[in-house]
Amino acid sequence: MNWSSIFWVALGSVFGTAARRQLSVTSLTHFRKSLSRFPWTTLLINASGCFLLGLTNNAWITAHASLRWFVDIGFLGGFTTFSTFVYETIQLTKSSKRLALFYGFTSVAVSLIAFSLATWLLL
């Protein structure tokens, strides 16, 4: 890894993290009462991040390396929220093990489907 790739990853993660934060704040502000305690925002962020990664993973074959560093590793790495997913799953186990299991399964399944759908769309 050289300084150029480090720069592009760092810049992408700034934008990815800012996008995740804005989506979280917006959804909590607008949908607070209807979201209950289920972490819909994290599910949406991870699924959309997987979908975007599925699109870019197949489109970057001939693209410029700096763009791949910026988008795939930087932006999407900062945007998706695996650590938040783990934390929220653990928090859910304290109130409902069934809801935690449903959330964990749904998050993984929906993310796999989103990635596969994006890959299929590009075929």
C-alpha cells in the first residue's frame, strides 16, 4: 500500500462515515415512532452498502485503481456498519433473544441478497 492509496481510502472513509451519520440522523428524526426498537437504519445501511459493493465489485475490473480505493474500501468501508450491527444485536439479546436472532439472520440474508442482486444486474 502506497501513500496515494492511503489518501484515497482515507478520503473515501470520511465521506462514507458522513453519509452513514446523515442517514442515521435523518431516519431517526423522521421515523422515530414507527421504528420501535428494531435497528432498521443499520439494516438499511448494510444492505445498501452490500448492494453498492456488488455493483462496484463487478464494474471496477477495468476502472482506475484510485477510484476503487476511494469507493470500495474507503467510502463503503466507512458507510457500512458491521460493528454497529454486532453491538445492536447484542443489545437486542438483552430484551428479546428472538428479535436479536431475527435481526442477525435478516441482516446477513438481506445483505447477501443485495450483493447478489447487484451482481446479477450487471451480467
